[in-house]
Amino acid sequence: MSKENHNKKIVGREKTIGVGVSIGVVVGAVIGQLSGDVGLWISICIAIGAGIGATTSDRRSAKSDDTGSE
């Protein structure tokens, strides 16, 4: 694997995790506002969003490794 392809995979993974965290912040803020405990829900949803983002990124990289394309 070339260094350029490796860097693209790293950037793609970081971007996917970032999207998950961003969605977690929004969802956590909404649920927190409705329930009255914003801090708790933002932290829970950020953790869930980061986990989903990392899992999605890993699945995408596994598919691209299997097919040989990105």
C-alpha cells in the first residue's frame, strides 16, 4: 500500500468519526434539553456517535480491502 493511499484511509476514518461525534452532539443536546440534563445526554450521545463512526469506518475499509478499490 502506498503512503498516499494509507493517508487517505486515515483521513477518511477521522472524517467518519467526526461526523458521528457531530451527530451525537446535536442529538444529545436535543434529548438533554427535553429531559433537563444536557451534560449527561451530550456525553452519552458523543460516545455512541464516536463508536458508530468508528464501526462504520472499519466496515468501509474492510470492504475496500476486499474489493481492491476505495
